Amino acid sequence: MVKRLDEESRRLRSLEQRLDTLENRARMLEDSSTARMKKLDQGVISLEAKLTLMDDSLSKARLTIDKLTKSMEKTAKKTDLKEIEKMFELLNPIKEEFVTRKDLDAAVRKKVYA
């Protein structure tokens, strides 16, 4: 009977050790999963902050592009500048020849009497 009792005690201690080992493993798994969840939560918070900053930057860029577009609409186009350049060329007194009254009278007489 003592032998049997010793055998049962030994088996009971073995089962208790296994149970302790399993409990330790479960605790370690729980701790590591909790730590990973905390890291993931921090990562998500960081990503949300970065996304908010990027959204703000994108909004500012859109506003700047809108302002540039509006100011570009107000500026002269290349065709407008070419047209103004042609007008200046037509009205430029340096390129045109001036006629004196004497020369004009002579040219008119020549045409009339010719």
C-alpha cells in the first residue's frame, strides 16, 4: 500500500510539474501577445498621426495649386504677348520712315502730273 501511495504521489508531482510548465507557457504567450498588441496599437496611433499630417499637407498643396491656377488665368498668354509685340512693331517710329512736307508735295505733284 505504501508503495502504491508513493507511486501515486510521484505521478501527482509529475502532473503538477506538467501543469506548472503549461501555466508558465500560457503566461509567457499571454505576456508576449499583450506586448505585441501594445506595439501594434502604438503603430496604429503613429500611422494615424502620419496620415493626418499627410492629409493636412495634401490640403495645403491643393490650396496652393488652386491659387496658382487662378493667378495663371490672370496672366497674359503667349498669343497675347505676340499680338502686343506686333502692335508695337507697327507703331515703332524708329523702324518707320518719316516724310517731310516738301517730299510729300513733290511725290503728289509727280503722281498728279505724270
